[in-house]
Amino acid sequence: MDRFWTTPGQFSLLAALVPRLVKAQPLAQRKPWLVGLGAALAFLFLIFVLTLVYAIWCSEPWDSNKEKEEETARKEKDGEGDWG
């Protein structure tokens, strides 16, 4: 473990910062409004990520949209519209 602390570069910087970041406040000293704000922000971020995943997963390719438009235009031109 001593070798890790004396290694120059990113690892030594990371090792120097981690103990300071890990020290958290005890539960009794945390402000309730700040905990609620963190929970709300985490929820909104989760919704944002799920929306992006849905938009990417469920989107149709541009080619299929063009094909549908061309098919609709061809049907209307030939008289095969919705009215029969």
C-alpha cells in the first residue's frame, strides 16, 4: 500500500483526493431540504436518461418514414385513398 501513495501521476492525486471526498457528514447534521433537493435532482436525471433511451430505442429510421410518405402519395395519386 505504501507504493500506491508514493506513485507519481494520476494515482497519487486520486489517492490524495479520495479520503477527503469520502468523509461525509453524519445523518444528524445533514439538512433535510438539501437531501430532498438531491433526491429530486437524481429523479429528474433518471427521467432524462430514460427519455433519451426511449427516444433512441423507439425511433424509426428516416428511410422508413420516407417510404411511408411515398406509399401514401402513390395511393392518393392512384385513387386508393382512405375513402375507397
